[in-house]
Amino acid sequence: MLNMNRRQFFKVTGSTLAASSMALLGVAPGKAMAEVRQYKLARMTETRNTCPYCSVACGILMYGLGDGAKNAESSIVHIEGDHDHPVNRGTLCPKGAGLIDFIHSPNRLKYPEYRAPGSDKWQRISWNDALTRIAKLLKDDRDANFIEKTADGKTVNRWVTTGMLAASAASNEVAYVTHKVVRSMGMLAFDNQARV
């Protein structure tokens, strides 16, 4: 014997009546095909990289669609933390988790641009032109402001009018080489991007 009060009885019979009425009206579900859903990242290319935001240098995995064919344009469609990376062990902060928006932003600068003095417009230039201009400006500044000796005759070889801010995503080896190059030019103002 069922132990059911009046309210429970109406709930059971009401839901049964509603379901059978919907089935008569053609709302009944069709046949369901059993199928194993494919893993969403199975067809993608995985690339390991480093998050560009701060000096923690978390490891990220970027997944891109595109098979590398000549006329196919590949696109990054998913980013997640690298579980094998010793720094973050798969976790990402909110900025790192939102890297996909940074990559696909229409405002993202992808090429070097130059604005002439007095101009209100930026013009796109090649990487070769940009690096040549930077090297020329560095050399001109070093030639004009290099301090070889102090007033009392001590050799110091200093260049104090230009500084260098290194990238946080660089490895120890890259940081070492960068430090050696910058110091060999006499630059004193040298720092690494540590949560700037």
C-alpha cells in the first residue's frame, strides 16, 4: 500500500498527465543515437609558451586549428595552464586565463609603427626598418653621452642616458646574455620586468 497524501497524489498524476499529453502532441523525443563524444582538442596543434603578462612566467598551452597547409590560416582557439610547468602547475591568474581575448583583440599591435615628429598619424614600417632605426638612435645617444672617465681621471665607461627593461618571459640563459650585452655597452640603468 502506498503511503501518499493528497498533495503528493496530485503531483504524481499531474506530471504523468502532462507528459502523456505532450507525447500526443508530438513533443516526444526522437531516437537517441549512442555515440562517444570526441575530445575537443584532439584535432588541434598544441604549442607550449610562456604567459607574457608578469614576471612569474607561467607556462601555458595554446591550441590552434589549422593543419599548416599553404592557403590555410591557423587560429588559436583555446589556452590553458601547462600542468607540467614547475612555476604554475596548470593554474593561471585571471589575466593569463583571458589570453585568448588578448590574442584576438582588434586593437592588438602586430607590426612596428612610426610617428614622425609633429605628425598625428602612425605609419606601418618593416621590422628591418624599425630595428635599424632603434640601433641608429642608440648609437647616436651613446656616442653623444658616453662617459669614459670621471673628473678625477678614473675610468668608468658609463652610459647613463639610456636604460633597458628586459622581458619577464625570458629564461635565465636569455637574461644572462641580455645582461652581458647591455653592461658591455656601458648601460647602468638595467632592470627586469618584475610586476611593473
